[in-house]
Amino acid sequence: MNRSFTYSLKVWLMLVIVAPLLQLVLSWFIIENPEISLIDEIRKDYIIFADMILLVTIPFAFVFWMAINYLSKKRDPFYIKQVLTTSILIITMLSFCELLFEKKVSAVSSVAVIIFPYSVTGIAGIWLHKLEPEEAEEEEPVEERE
């Protein structure tokens, strides 16, 4: 299987599985007087959040895979991870500023609960999963000659 596809799939699945959980935990801590326990909140809303993120991020997964596929032919894995991390940070900052200034959302914490779990999980996925160099995929085992 294509190494760039496998890597992008791992990062995307981590985003789909972990980020909604992190968002629920953060939102539960920000609520002043929660009447429901954290475990009940996760049981009630996790599947809805994860399904929603799964559907919304399918285009992201495709673009992410294409970017990794393109970059892996020209650059080393460390450079690719740096570019992806920088891209996520820029997108996060632009989204944060858009919500704060253009949409005039008054609570910074409500914006942070929406944006930061996904950016942190995406960056963690980029650096936790190993991205093999493209040359390793193209090498064929050399047979010994007698």
C-alpha cells in the first residue's frame, strides 16, 4: 500500500477518533455547573461528534493525502511534517481570528473548545505517526547471485 496514503489515513483517523473526545472533555470543564457526569456526556455525545467530524473531514483527508503524496516525492519526512504543522497552525490562527473578530464571538473559551482540540490532535498525529521516505517504498530486495 502507498506509504503516504497509510500515513495520512492514520493521522486522519486519529483526528476523527481523538479530537471529538478532547472537545467533549474541554467543553465539560468549561461549563460552570455541569449537571451531568463527564462519562455520561461522552456516552451521550461522542458518537454524534465523531460521525459529524468523519463526514466533514473527508475532503480534508483527500487533500491531506494528496499533499503528502506530492511532497514525499520531493522532500524528506521531517520537512513534510514541518510544513503540515505550520499549515495547521496558520489555519488554526485564521479560524480563531475569524470567529473572534468577524463573527464577534465574545467568549474566547468557546472558540478554543471548537478549534484547539482538532488542531492539537492533528499536529500530534502528524508527529506521532512515522512517515517513511518515498525511496524506501521503491527499493526492491536484491537477490544474491551464485
